[in-house]
Amino acid sequence: MVATCGSDSLCLLDCKSGTVMKKYKHPNEDFYAIAWTTVTMKIGGRDTQTNILAAAGKSRQIRLLYPAQLICYASTSPSKQPINALVFHPGKPTWLFSGSREAIALWDIGIPKLPNYDCHPRQLCSFKAVSDVLNIAVLPRSGRLIGACDDGMYGWDLDEKYDTKTRAVGVEYLLPACKLKEEVFVDGLGVVQDDLIATKFSRLTGSDDFESDNHIHLWSVTDTDSQLGKKKSDFDIVPTKVVHTLQWKHLSEIYLYLGCRKDSGVVAAGDDKGNIHLYDVSQVNRSKFNRDGIAPSQVRY
């Protein structure tokens, strides 16, 4: 089963047949992001692993849905801006990060209680950003929260001492071959391994024209963060330590996201023609940098 979102609708599709199994619509909404989590609910007196779907977008609220009936059982209080990105903490299934203009919020969505799915999501804290947050990566082992934004890539300290205060940006990650203050649009971000991040970005080439870099970059968070401590502004600015690249193509389109599931060994990216490029990164050797980049192992047309 896979979930998709677009306009005012969420769809659950059967992966084998491609059939839409269920559809949820919310009037006057424009969904931009969805995220799955699995929580332990009490059902019939037993602890039962239950999937929960979070969705958000233009209306500025996060809606929580129970996929078995595809009903919306709870929603958060509205954010100040539309929500572009959602991701759950990999080790805490009720902790949800949401990205919007100039902020990432951390929510505890709680666990719904039957029979009425009683639940009261609450915001734990927020992380101040400097622009639109388009994608989020959570790396507990590295103690880092990373945001891909429409003007670059930024990081915040990640720990478990959360309160209602706002946390400031800790570091700006300077992307390969990019100059300081160069306008960069980061529309792809994914966690390949605990310490390995995949990033796809475009540069501003005209008044409103972008061109994507011809590589997707795999970089080490630990090696990059080892350069911290030389602040020249309100936060550190450090170049990413790239360990490998994946071959990509020059495109003028933006908002072409990439996807990867941690430790799956696969990175996927869609292009402007509707093709999906699949990369095998299971055997990436950090000591042997290939300047030409790894070619896609498959392209699905």
C-alpha cells in the first residue's frame, strides 16, 4: 500500500495492481506533504501495531488519519504558514517534524484512544529557519536536524531536551561548487545511512531561472560537522564533505524531489519526463571517489 497526495485529495493505492483502494478529500485544502508512522494502540484489550498517516499543506494544519477507514481523527492548531514537508522521528513514532516558511516545528501527535480516537497533538518546540523549508532529514545518532530550503541547506542541534522555545539555526551547509551567498534551491534531501545524506539542488541562472546541478551528492554529516566552530556570522558556514556523486541531468524544473529509505541501498529521483532514476548505493566506497558519478542502475519509463 502506498499513499499519494495532491490538490484536496489523499489516495491509498495497491502497489501490485495500481488500484486506488481508498480516497480522502478535504474541501479547500491543497495537500503538499504526507508521512507514515506506526504506533502501538490498545485494540480489543491488546497492544496492536497500527499505521497512522499525517498530511498537511496549504491550510497550515496537520491532519492525522487512520488508514483502515481513512478517517481524519485529529488535527493540529494552524501554523503561521503553509506546510511543505513532514517527517517522523525514526526512533520516536509520535514525534513529527513539519517544515514551512522560516520554521520547522516538532509535534508530539500522541496515540489515539478508542473508541473515539481521542488524541491531543501538541507542539514541543520550533526550529527557526531563514526561508521556505522544502524537505527535512532527522539524524538522531549524529544529533542533527537538516532542512533543505529554497535558498540553501541548514542544520540544527537535535537532542531530547525539548521545550516551547525556538531554536536558532546552527549551521549552513555550503553545497559543492557553490559560492557563499549564491542562490541555491535545494529540492532533494534523503537519509541514505546514519551518516550519509543525498542532496539534489539547482542554481539560479537568471532572474527567475534555475538549472539543476548535474550530480546528486552523497555527503557525510560527521565529516562535515567536524569543521564546525569557525563562525563568521550568526551561525557556522561549512562546505559539505562529499564522498560520492550520482549522475543527474541539467534541468530547469524545480520541486523534483528524490526519495530513499534509510539503509535500503537505493536512491530514487524523478525527472521532468516522468521517468524514475534508480541508483544502487549499497556498495558505495567512501575511499574511492568517482568524479564521473554513479550511473542509474535502472530508469523506469
